[in-house]
Amino acid sequence: MGVFVFLPLVLPLTAWPVARLAEQHLHPRTATRLLAAVAGVLALCSTLCLALLVVVGTAQLPGNPLPDGWSDPEVRAAVPYDEVAGKAAIPALAGVLLCCAHVARRHGRVRRRAARALAGLPPRPVAVLPDRTPYAYALPGGPRGGRVVVTSGMLAALDGPERRALFAHERAHLAGRHHRFLLTVQLAARANPFLRPLRTAVAYTAERWADEEAAAAVGSRRAVARAIGKAGLVSRGAPVATLAGFAGFAAAGPVPRRVAALLGPPPAVRVWPPLSTTVGLAVWGAAAGATISAASSANSAVTLYFILKAATPL
């Protein structure tokens, strides 16, 4: 077990370089999937190792509900007994579980509130709200996979091609299930603060992914750029923040960067960059960190299981 139980707590630092480089050099679809997967694996591993430390720390507390054999001197010698780390892991794990539960509960609450807000509208793929405040968002869920919600104020601010680009952008969010990637990195950032840069990066790459899908759908990158720029200028957010902010869709990323990317050439569709490039090194470093974290947490879990199993009286 040894030091391996502590490695997953700090290995998320290996994903920092790829968080920024993936935004610039990888296709947004690849970057979103890669960063969300890395964040999810690293968060699960760090949470598991916190739980293992809690088991070790709890065994040292007087009156704990664990078997007496778990706190024997022989068991202490076989596991990385650290009274400070073991006891500190207890409130740390409780905080992680509370934060993740809060995110999951808010996700469900916002989804239910959004569904109730649209209950009186016709069941069409596009729901137009009679509101002069210009905003639009994608609402996942339902038998058709979700709906695009837009206000009359937003439609009035855009012309025909820009409206088509807006609808294509929001439909791309629904088709790509972007809310799942965003929820994954939100939970990961709560589980380990070192993963917050990945949450910010995925919020941007998910928008860029939808931008590129919209450009392919309407056949004009410039039209999508105009729609994004104009929507960014006139949009002031929804009166009910939880609706426009559902699953992180309000974090649309820096609009000037998105417009500049659309005015340039389309990104190369390359699943895995070569190792000889900077982004390739960063990707391989993040993949190695996630692999080592998974192996370390698995090694610690298996080791602790057999030690405590042998120490537990029949």
C-alpha cells in the first residue's frame, strides 16, 4: 500500500498542461471527450484513496465501529499508519461527498424546474418563450432527447441565417450529450480541487464542439461566427439563472476566441496527437497520470482489503 495511497490525490496535477493545450490544438470533440474522461478517472481514484485513508484513520479512533483487529499493532505496521492523514481524511471525504451530492441534487432540481417551466408549451423540438430578454439554451431530456429553448427577444435580434446557426448550435449540444461531459467535470472538480482547470477547459471545448457542428450543418462558418458574436452582445442571461445555466451551458466560453476560431480554418480531425508535439506530450502525460492513479488506487484497495480481511476475526 505505502505511498501509493497518496499518489491519486496529487496526480491530477499531471492533467494541467493538457487542459490548456487541448483547447488550442485538438479538435473540440476530441478535447471534450479526453478531458472529461481524464477528469472522471482521476476524481474517482482520488476519492477512493480518500476512502481508504478514512478506513485507516477510523481504525485508530476510540469507540470506532470497526472490528478491534483492524487497529492491532500488526495491522498498523502493515498499512501506512499516519494518524494525522487518516483523521484529516475523514472530514475531507465528508466534504467531497457533500459537494458532489449538492451538484447532483442541483442538476436534478434545475432539470425538474426547467421541465415545469415548459410544461404549458407545445411539445415541439423548439420552444419559443414570449420574453423580450434575448437568451437561448439547450434543455436535455424527454422522449425526443431534449428541446431548444429560445426567446422572442433573441429571435428578433438575429436574421434568418443567424437563427439557423443558433438552432444548429443548440441541437449540437443535445446530439452530443454535452451536459454529461459538463456534469462529469463539475463532479470531478468538487472531488479534487486540482481538477478545476479541466472543468473550465471542457466548458469551452463543449461550446467549440457545438460551434463546429453548427458550421457543418449550415455550411457557413462565418454565419455561425456572426450568430455567436451577435448573441454574445445582446444576451443578458435568463431571468431565472438556473434555467440558462442548466448543466453549465451558460459558461459559453470567451466569445472573441470562439469567433476567431470560426473565422479561421476548421480544426484537424485527429484523434490522438503524435508524441513529438507539445500537445502530444501533454496528452500522454495526462493519460499516464490517469493510468498511474488507477493502478495506485487499485493496488491500495486490494492490499488494504487482504490485510483487513486477515485481521478481521471470524
